[in-house]
Amino acid sequence: MKVCVLYSGGKDSSLMAVILHKLGYQVELATVNFGIFPSWKPAAQSAHNLGFSHQILKADTSLLDETVEMILNDGFPNNGLNHIHSQTMKIAAENYSVVADGTRRDDRVPKLNSNQIRSFEDSKQVQYLNLAGFGHKTIDKLSMRLFEVKKELTSKDNNSDYEIEIRYLIDQLRGDKTASRIFPEHIQSRVIGWRKNE
Amino acid sequence: MKVCVLYSGGKDSSLMAVILHKLGYQVELATVNFGIFPSWKPAAQSAHNLGFSHQILKADTSLLDETVEMILNDGFPNNGLNHIHSQTMKIAAENYSVVADGTRRDDRVPKLNSNQIRSFEDSKQVQYLNLAGFGHKTIDKLSMRLFEVKKELTSKDNNSDYEIEIRYLIDQLRGDKTASRIFPEHIQSRVIGWRKNE
């Protein structure tokens, strides 16, 4: 029972990986990358520290281009992030029959609705799993118990979200300040390893 | 970290219990009963066979009366089942700060929508967890790997769902054939223990 967990190094996708590992799945973490900027590195480090296998899911820059175009047209990232995530899931589904991510109950973006999930599962003949049964309070508590977590301001050197390469391309196209108007600064919780007692 | 899992002896609530146990929760299974018919017994047997502690969550017959009235007025069980389930969750929340059930992604009834979940968590100061991150295909596969499961026609002697006492009361009030018009026969998967290799 192999499962591909789309992985950012954050606590949500880390917890999803742990749950599936504990249920007996052979967990393989994967971080998408478009070859524009090596934003997969922090996720690979988190995966290594937790002892999970990790790979880069290489994707065509056309998907990044489409996403950036959507975001610049919209002036906000939501539709673009949903697009890049659903397409990344399809890439993962090419090589796995079970695909998972760390989407939790109270996440807004990126998130598939129930019709999109059914369509993804049926069209790709995969099972899709996420953390929709858990809210952020539960995930925070579990993460604090399981993981060493580092809270820090997000930067291109400590984050593996889609946002990093999107920002990189936007700034290349439109100049240095454009991306920071669309993606405000935020504090992230990055998993840097197991807690000592785990 | 104690959690109360509302438990029927079926594969969904059994899997929820196993996941939470593996995450380090102290799992206590609970089956609601109104004192009309001892429908908690099959669930208690499943819990015992899996090695989980189990209790009866005693509820006032007024809740069963309200539920039966809703179902008889509607002529179908959905609203009544949602009502009895959400009220049962509140009873569990009186003694636990984490309440869980086996609701999965593709369940229809009983199921709380996201506003109802938020309202439940906020008003009762609890965390609510379920299996909404998993679809039936995944749960079937996991259950087959983890549990000995018995497939059989549902009856009052092998099932611990709300349905049993509801049917019992409906037949008392309206005669023997009424409940079977509202609740059609169905095949259930009851967990009777761990698979040998677990």
C-alpha cells in the first residue's frame, strides 16, 4: 500500500504522513518543483529529519506559467493556488494509486470541493486522502506533541509551498515588489524533526 | 489526551478509534442508549474484542421521542438521524474535551455541516474529529487489512446504530410493519475483532 503525500514540510502534511505511516502505508513524500527555484529543499530536509523518503515531483513550467497568469489577472492567489494544486495531484496520480495531502477541515485554499474530489478519484482511478476530519486546534496540539516545530517568517529559503516559485516568477515578470503585494508576509510552522520523546 | 469516540461496532467508527489510539489518544468508546432496547450490546462486544474500553452513554428518552416524532412526520429518517446524532455529540461533550465519530467523506446522514461543526466546537469548548478525510473505498481497504469483519443483514441483535431503538419505539407506537417501511433492510459490516496478523 504505497501512498504519495504532497509535502511542504509543514505540520499538516507531516501529520498526514505520520497517520498513514501508522496505518501501515508505505509513505513517499513528494514536493512539486518547476525548476525555477529549488524551493523543495526545506521540505526535503523536514522529510529527512522525520525519516520519510522524499522526492521532487517535476512539473512542466507551463503549469507555473498558467498559475501566475491566473493570479496576476485575478490580483489574488486563490484560484491560481487551487489550479496548481489540483494539477499537481494529477501528476502524483500518474505514479500512485493513493494520493494524499495535508488539507484540513478549516483550510480554504488550496482545497478541492467534494465534486472535484469525486471527479479526481474516478477519472484517475486513485484514492485521495486528506486531513479534513481534523480542525486546526487538534492539528496544532498533535503537532506539538509529535514534532519539533520552528515558527518563523516565511521566506524563499525556509518554505516549500507553491507560493515560492510563483512569487519568484511574478517578480521576474513584474519587478521585485509585485509578489509581496499579492502574498502578504506570514508566520509558518515548519517541522524540523521528531520531538525527543517520540 | 482522552477522546470519546461515538461507537457503533462498524468499520468506520472502529477505524477512527484505531487512528486516534495510534496517535496517542486515550480512546474511550461510547454507544448511546435510551433504555428502550439494549442495542449497545453488539458495539460493546466489538469494542471488547478490539481491546478498547466501552461505555453506555445514557440519554433521556425525550430525545428518542423527539427523533421518532420527526421521522414519523417526515416519513423518512434523515432529519431525525441528524438530530439524534448532534444531540448525542453534545451529551458526550459534557464529559470529554475531544469527541469523535466515524463520519466519512461520502457519508450523507448523520453528518454535521461545517457551520454545525464550528458551532459545536465553539459552544461546547471541544474538539470534534471524524473520518471526513477518507472515502469509502479507502476505509473498506483499511478495514479489511485491520479487522475481522462480518457482513450480515442488519437486525436488532447485531447492530448498535440509533436506528435500532428508533425502530423499536416506532413499532411500539404504530405497529410492527411501520419501521421497516421507513428503514429498508441493509447489509452491514460489523467489526468482530482484529485480523490475525494485526
